[in-house]
Amino acid sequence: MKFDAQLKALGSFIRSQREIERLSLRQMAELADVSNAYLSQIERGLHQPSVHVLRSIAQALNLSAETLLAQAGLIDTVEADGHDTEDAIRADTHLTDEQRQALLAVYRSYRAANGA
């Protein structure tokens, strides 16, 4: 994958995850401790974020940092860290955003009911 296409794919993934979490650009930027303009550039694939910024974005989205690092092409695989199920739901391109939100809500409710 060409570098520009990779940046655009990463930005698109971040935007879709932000939308799944129902966060505005402003809310997400505040949670990730970056400016609105910078986050917008990342989402549009115009800027390559540092690993530190990717980690901040991952934390704001309740994702593992490895998921974003893999999307950025900085690592090849996502290691098991307890977020595998949520990461798989979020990454499934065969689901709509609404379906992902519903699955995440059900999954989280089951985990909460079981004390996880």
C-alpha cells in the first residue's frame, strides 16, 4: 500500500471509530489532547501522527494502541490484550456503524454483567 493511501486509510479508520463512539471532532481532540485542526488533518490523511499521538487517540477511542499502530502500518499484527473482541467488531468492514455500535453495546453489557 502506498504511503498516502495508508495515511488516508488510517484517518478513515480513526474517523469511523470516533463516529462509532459518537464523539464530535472537538470532543475527540480534547480527549486525545490534540488540536481540532490537527485531528482533522489526521482523519483526512494529510498528516502522519507520531506514535505518542496514536496512543492518545487509541486511549480516547477505547482501543488498544496496537490496533491503531497496525492500521498505521507500524506493526504487523495486533497482540492479545483483552480488547480483541471490541477491536474485531470495530474493524469489521462488513458491518454498518449502527451494527457495530449495537454489537459493542451488547458485548459491553454482557461483560459488565459478568464483572469484567
